[in-house]
Amino acid sequence: MADPMLNHDIDNGSNFRLPGLVSHADNVARLITAMSFSYSGLQNPRLLECYFYAPWGQCLSHLIEDVGPETFINPQHKLAPFDRTSIQAWLKQKQKEKDDVKMFEQQRKANMLGKPWPVATPSTAPTPGPPLRVIAPADQVNVGESSATEERDDDNDDGDDDLLAEIPFETLPDQKAKEKSPDFSILKAIKFINRLTGDIITPEDFPKNPADWDIVRIAATRVLLLAELKPPASRHSKDETHFQLVLDNNLQKAGLQAIDQAELAFTADEKLDSVIALAVSGEWWMWNLVTRASVPSLELELKLIAPPSPHQQQELRKSHRLQNTEARKAEAAIQDDTEKGKVWNGMLLGVRTEPKSYEEKESALDFPSDDQKVPYQPANSKKGKEPESEEHQGPRARTVLQNAIPPYSDQAKASIFDALPPPGEWSEVMRLSTPASNQGFSILHYFIQHGRLPASGQVQPNDGHNPQDHQGAEVRANAPPSQPLSRMNRPRKS
């Protein structure tokens, strides 16, 4: 039987609310506080990315409020470029090589003492490091549940878990440099072991006191969602076009990094078939279901579409100045030394350029016209000064654009299935807490619960029931495409 959701007013997902916001009313005010703090010009004058960890950490925590204690959030989760089972096989091989060499030495010493023992050579040559497995694309997408076969395979590796727990991965050569750390990761623990008895347990068997946490050992986990955050667009965009350009650029950067991180997640877990990638810029976000087969093998370069940053503009101006200086030096070198001087030790000496002609402008009238006046706004009132007039008082209008502009839309689709992007493509860009965003979070909530997206063959969830009530018609979400997809797809035009 499907797990019921906290929200029973769902029709097409546009009324979906994060379970954490439903269970605790104060969380709404807390989320507003965190978002206002992140956008504050006083608290975050440089508009840094790290300030937005507060609101988005809350959103992801509220998203998994009702999906079970085995699902949790890990900021800056390390994705290693190898499979854990490959490390186990490598350790077994290294131990076998040591045993073979030890036996060889014992037999050699026995022969030296006149004991006729047959001398055997080591069976295998030493390997330089952990072997990399070649992982074939999976036929089905399933990340949420572990099958009976997986449970049996995991049971056979209990001894390997003890061996693996004593290995510091960062000491392995040439591996730490290839790690990646998403800003947020949602993981699901799929196997718990009692450290005292060695038995497989469930969260219901956990100790009641959190101080006894060390009794529980997590033997296997699986990544469900990877989120990459980027700074938002400027709080003072000059127009909507500039705001959209900067927003698109930030989301593309976040999307490319999220796809790279998903590729590494597939390398680290050979049983992982799909993962949700989340790209965030301020209060705007989009998502993508990344499958193992859809990850391309070649990396594509990111083309910036936003205007150059202030630092880039400064570098361009500096480059132009250097080019002009070099041109002046070259021109001076070919002229007569007695008239224009010489270039000595990289410095231009004795160069006298013709002064520019200058004509003094006519003095302004004593009483200028209205067209010649410059707009003036008095300074803020301080102690000892007259207060400002009423026309200068009042709250300042918000400059962060609220309403979505084409190709974005705040409105939800007619059904949840219409909101599903094509396989391997990104969803439309959504603003947090709008009907479109609520619909998107309802899809992610379903994926985290069931390990797959709702399929279009299901009964439409606008009949007053939840999508989970029609599990009989579910199929694996989004079969892998026939051709590898690009790492980044532009938001689809609406």
C-alpha cells in the first residue's frame, strides 16, 4: 500500500506544500526569514552564494519530512571517483599478493635448508592501484528500493564492510583530487547493521537515546538528489532582459556542475541508475532526471551569455591599455631619436605629443532652465539636520523581479505528467513557492518516496486521489534515450 502524503488537497500538484511546512506552521516564517536574510543588502551585501544555503537547506529538509528516517540530507557530500566494491576487490587482491609472496619466501628458505619443497611463483603480478570497473547502462531506473537479490549480495559482503570501514579513502593515491562535492545531497540508507550483534536492523530497532548512535552502522547508502547552488541575479537589474541573461547564466553553470556530479555518483555506485539534479540560483530553480545512459562521455564547454562581470571588465580595460602602450612604443621607436626620444629599458623617454585643442565652454546662465537642472535627492536625515520632506519618505520598492517573464511561467501545468520534462532535459525554470514550483516539488517528493517518476500511463491525479494510489499502473520512469544527451539543455520555451 502506498504511503499517504501529508497534503490531501493535491489535484495537479500546484497546491502541493512541503511536508515540513505543513507539519509545523512556524517553519513558514522561518523560511521567509532565511530567504529575506539571504537577499538582504545589509546582511549579504556581496550577494554571496553561501547565504542561500539557509533557505534551500530548509526547503530540502521540509521536502523529506514524511519519507522515513532512512532518508537524510548531507551538505558537501563527497563523491569519490571509484566504486566501493572495487576498493574491496582491490584490497582482497593486495592481501592475496602479500600471502603469495610470504609463502614464496618460506618455500625458498626451506629449499636453502635442504628441504625439497616445490617453489611456486606468485600467481598474479602486483597491481598499481584500485581497478576501475566498466559499468554497462542499466535497463531500468530504480533507486529508491533494494531488491531481494541486492540484499543477498549485501549479506555476503558483511566481512568486507569490516575491512572497508578501516580504510581512509583520502590516503589512496590520485583519488582525492577527483572528488566532487555537491552543495546538498539527499541520500537514503538502504542497509543498517547492529555493531554489537552483527544483525541487520531497521530504524524501528534503533536505540532510543541518540547518545547510543554508534550501535548503528550504515552499510550501504544511495544518492537520490544532488543540488548545486549559484548566486542569484543582481538585486538592482537595470531591466528584465539583463536579469534574465544573468539568471540563465547562473542556472547553466549550476546545471553543468550538477550533471558532472551525477556522472561521478554513477561511478561511485554501480547499482545507481538515476538521480535528480537540482540547479538553483537565488529563489529560482530547475530539475533534471539524470540516468546512467543519458550522461555523455565528452564534456562540453560552457558559453557565457551574460554580460562580463566587473572583474572581467577591469581585465579587458587593462588589456586595452597595455595594447595602446605597446602601439605608442612601436610608433616612437621608428621615429627620429632627436625629435621623439628613445625607448629605453621598456620606458618611453622624451616623447612629447601634441597637446589637444581645448575650447572653453560658455559660462552657464545665472538662472538655468529646467532642462539644464540635475536631479538631486537630499541625504538621509541625521541628528542636527532638518527631516526629509514627505515626498522622499516611504519604503523603497523591491528591485528583485518577482513575476516570471517568458520563457518562464509561474503557472502550473494542467497535470503533473505535463510538467515532466522530456528524458534527459531540464524542466522549466521556476520561482520558489509559485504554483509551478509546488508542482515541481510534488514530482520530486514522489521520486524520493518511490525511486521513480510518476508515469503518464497512470490515472490522472486530479480525481481527488494521490498519484501513489495508482501503483498498479506505474512503470519505470523515462527509459534511457537512444543517443547520449548534451550536458545542458536550455529551458524550454513556453
